[in-house]
Amino acid sequence: MEPRALAGDERAIEGLPIRLVIALVVGVASLSVMMNTLGGIQTLGVTELDVKPTPEVIDEASTDLTVEVVSPNGDRIANATVVASGGTATLGSVATARTDANGTATLSLSPSLGPNQQEGTIQFDVKPPAGGQYADERGNTEVLVVAGG
């Protein structure tokens, strides 16, 4: 076939509209797959929560710990449930508390360390209040437990 024959062929335009429709359908399908991979439009407005424990360093004695649940902007979040569990330190049981109107919860903890263990951590999880655009998917601030008194 001669190169000029293709340019002179008037039937070549007949396939162009169907090719454009196919490209559009494939593009829309690809966009749909990408949006589903990102988790949908609703999750773009979710605010990640964190905790601010006070004090941040405790010993093995029984301790009352104040925990604030905060947004990235520092706003305190009311009606969230804080769950304390042993990280590298051991707790006798999981401790839970709900934040008050000021976004503060108080937990009574009695952590312990293993033999020859000088320090450990207590981990916190947050169950966000119902009906809000909050999530707790990342790791939160931990409390350091040190041996001795």
C-alpha cells in the first residue's frame, strides 16, 4: 500500500467517532477505579484524631492519667471513647473512658514492666463520637512507663 493512498482514502474518518467513544468510556471507567481506590469522596473530609496524655511519663505505681482527644487543629473532641492498652508495658486490663464536654477523659492505670525492663509504653486508641467526620486510623501519642519510683 502506498503512503499517499491512506491520506486520500475518505473512508478513514468513518472509524474516528467510534474510537472517540471507546476512549471516553475507557477514561471514565479508569477514573471510577481511581476514585474507589482513594476511598470515595466522603473520606476526603474525615479528620484524624490524636490524644494528649498528661503526664507523658509515669512509673509503675497506680496513676490517674488525664487524656485529651484533639483534632489536628488542637480542638478538643467531646463524647469520644479513649481505650488504653498495654504496648511494651503491661496493663492488668484494658481501661476505657469517655471524654467530657471539654474533650478530657481520666483513666486509672496500674502499668507494670517485665523483668529487666527499664521502660515501656501504653498505647491509646480513640473511638470517635457518632455522627462526626472523625477517624482514628493512625497511631496515637503513647505514654512512657519507666521503672522505679
